[in-house]
Amino acid sequence: MKRSGTVTCTAEILVFVFVTAAGLNAQQLEPRAYSISPIGVNVINMSYGYSSGDLSFDPSLPIDDASARIHGGVAGYFRSIDVAGRSANVAVVLPYVAGHLQGNVQGAFTEAYRSGLADAFARFSINLYGARAMNLKEFSGYRQKTKVGVSVVVSAPTGQYDPTRAISIGTNRWAFKPEVGLTHAFQKTHLNLDAYAAAWIYTANTNYQGGTRTQDPIYNSQFHLSYDVRPRFWLAFDANFYRGGLTTRNGVTGNDLQRNSRVGTTASFPLGRRQSLKASYSAGAVTRIGGNFQTVSVGYQYLWGGGL
């Protein structure tokens, strides 16, 4: 297949940057994603994140001094459930994004601002080994060792989308992320190790500037080492690597293969029995194409149900 010209490449890359900077794609870092809760526990989450940094393009493209600033707000709901005697949970998330991108394209200063609802997504997770479903009394005596879980995330095309624009917040496509996760607790050291392997799989956007835009899967791996300071108070070191995502528009392939990685830290603090606060920071370790962003976020959680 032929490779596209400067304008098409620029548009495709900026689409990738805008979506992933909002935290809705492969660069997410999420320690303890397979933690369990007593059956019937509900969680409401409200969080805010800010990303800023430079954009990396193929050296052959006439694009200089490109950067972006992205604000993202998220509202989410989580519930712990029993599935065939195993600990499981479901979650739904609704993001809102506002961002400003700028740079010089062929010597001319170009900028774009977008704000609105991003694509909503839902997640189902179940622990297949090491964590049966438990009520509060049983859970109070549970001591984690090794767990193996699987999950699937479904992203729906609910975000703000304009097919006449190269850059929209919504993607006008469905996306699916199957994942397997392994967690091991080192009891005497208060350390926990998480390792995940996943792939983002995308359907086609059949209404992209009068054509069709497709994207290859993005393969992702994550690693987290966390330390329990005391119950519900923990600190983590996070890292990931993701590769893929080459896009094609009307049979013309873009120059936007991603081979990137990020590192960061996360901290979770209890605020009484039913509330907690989580803060995180991450930065690009290796960025071939996309955003070499620094990201900070803070989230508030409120728990109820399940006998709490």
C-alpha cells in the first residue's frame, strides 16, 4: 500500500495524540486493576487529569514545535459481583475532554481546540484463580497470594464527533480490549507485583472525512510494583510498553506506527472507611510517534454496600 502525504499523516497522528492523551487508549497505567472487593460493594469515582508535552512525528514530515495541553474529567461507577463463585466486577466510565494542540506545518502555525464528551466505555473483569467471591466477613480474613484474572473493555462511539474535521474527540468506532492479568503478593515484604497483557482492537470508522479510516491493533503490556504502607494506603511504580496502531485511510497507509512506553508512580490514600483519594504521575520513557506527555491525575472514590 502507498504511504500518504504530509496533510493526511498530520491529521492521522493528531487524531491519535488527542485520543490517547485523554487516557482512553494504550498508554493507560492502572496498578491493582484486578483487586477484589466483597460482593455487592459499589464505588463512585470522580477524577481529573492534565497532560502536556511535545508531539513526535516522522523526521521526514515538515512539522516543527508541535505540542498539546489536554484536560480530562472522568465519572465512573463500579460494582463487585459474584460470577459462578468467582470474584468479578463491572464498571462504566464517561469521560469529558478539553484540549489545545499547536505546531508549525510546512512553516505555517496551526492550532486546534476541542472540548466535549469522549467515548464512553465499560469493563468486565473476573478472577479465575486465587480469588473466589466473598462476603464482607469472609473477605476480612482473606490474604492475597497469587491471582489470575481476565477482563474486557468495550469502548462505544458516544463521543463528540464531526466527520468533516481531521481532529475530533470521539472516534466514531467501537473498540475492544481483552486482557489477562497476574497479581502476586509477597507477604513478608508488603510488595505486590502486577503484570498485564492486552490488545486494543478497533472497528472501522466509515465516516471519516468522506472516507473510511481503519487502525491495526495496539498491543500493550503493563508492570506495577506496589508497596502496602498500611491497609488501603499503598504506593506503586508503574511502567508499560505498547506497539501497533498503524492507520489506513481509503487504502492509503499513514506513517504512525506506535512503539512507545511510559513510566510513572501512583499513590492511594484512605479518607475514612468509605472514601479514598488516588493520585498519579506518568511521563513518556520512549516515544516514536505520538505524545511525549507528562500526565498528572487525581481521583476521589466513595464506597458503599456489601456490608460496609
